[in-house]
Amino acid sequence: VGPLPFEPKPGVENVVRLERPGLVVGRILDDEGNPLACELNVGYKRLAWITAETRCYSQADGTFRFERVMPHEEFRVTASGSRFHGMQWAGQRSDWLSLAPGETSKEVQLRKSQAACLRGIVVSEDGNLVPASTRGGPRPDVHLQLDFGPREDFPGNETISYVGTDNGTWGPNDGRFGFYGLDSRPFRIRVGGWEVDPAEPIQLEPGEMRFIRVRLKKKVAK
């Protein structure tokens, strides 16, 4: 129920008095306005290593409830994004909220947009296709990641490894790559140890499929 100032005193009974948690109610719909059953999470703006009572699943009619939300703490509700198996959805998040002790929120409305995807090929500086890396093999170490920049609810960068040229045995190893289940947040493509072209941010529209060529140039040690 949130951080509490507490200075324990020896030799006496110490009492910690908790405030009543808040209640979040809401509904989530798909891109066509139909109720959606999916996983949702509460994420706090201030760093808190809390794993219990921050996850729930919406009902068949799209409604959801979080019954133990920390009072006086900024948070937002997020809906799960893409999975490697099953349906592919773009993630969705609410505005930042804060509740008083015992307060029930107004209905939080979430609506998932169509997922976008990025497809393309990876080439070297001379234009040749760059195959996927293999452990212990002679191929260059190429592993594409999407960098969405600093997160607001977690320190550090939100760099996500999707299916890329480092696909293992189940994907293409000839320079092709694919990223799916993307939302409309801008991102950059990162490859460790390489300069990447395009270097500017990429932003996709809901439902868009875009094809690009990623050109790699080996970073020069300074």
C-alpha cells in the first residue's frame, strides 16, 4: 500500500498503520470496438519492485479491476502487447493516474489499435546481405533490437529484442528480419558494435507493414 515513514523504537510495540488501497475499474476494447480479454498490468511511475497484485485479466465483456492500488502514487494501466505465439496486438496504456486512500477511479477506457510490423533485409557497407550470427561460427555478430528510449515507469532504456536476424534455427538466416506486434511509439534500430542506417527514429501507423533496408557499418574504436 505504498512507502511509509517508519522509525522502529526498541523495547515497545511498534505499530504500522496502513492506508486503504485504491480501486481501479475499467474496460478494454479491440480496434473494432469489441470487448477484449487480455492481460493487464499496473505500473508505478516511481521505482517499486512489486510483483504481487499488479496483474489481472479482463473479463469476457472487457471489464477489469485492480483492487489494491497504492494511494498517492502515480501509476498507469497497460495492456499486454505482442507474443511470440498467439494473437499479435500492439500494447496500450492509460494516462498517469493517482488515487486517494479508498478512492475508486473513474472507468479507465483502453482501446487497442491494430499492430504494425517492420520487415526488411540487413546489408553490409558494400551492399551484401548479412546473414544471422551463429554461436561459435564465422558469421558476424548481428542481432537487431528496437530501442524505444527511456521508459517513464522504469529506469534505463526499453530495448526490446524481437525476432530479427538472430533467429536461431526457426527463422531466416539470410539477412531477412521481421518485427511484429508494434504500436505507434517511435523507435530506433540498434545492433551492438555497428553503426546503423537508418539512424533516425522510425514510427509506424496502426496496421502498417513497412519494408526497409538496414545498412551496417562497423564502429571505429576511439
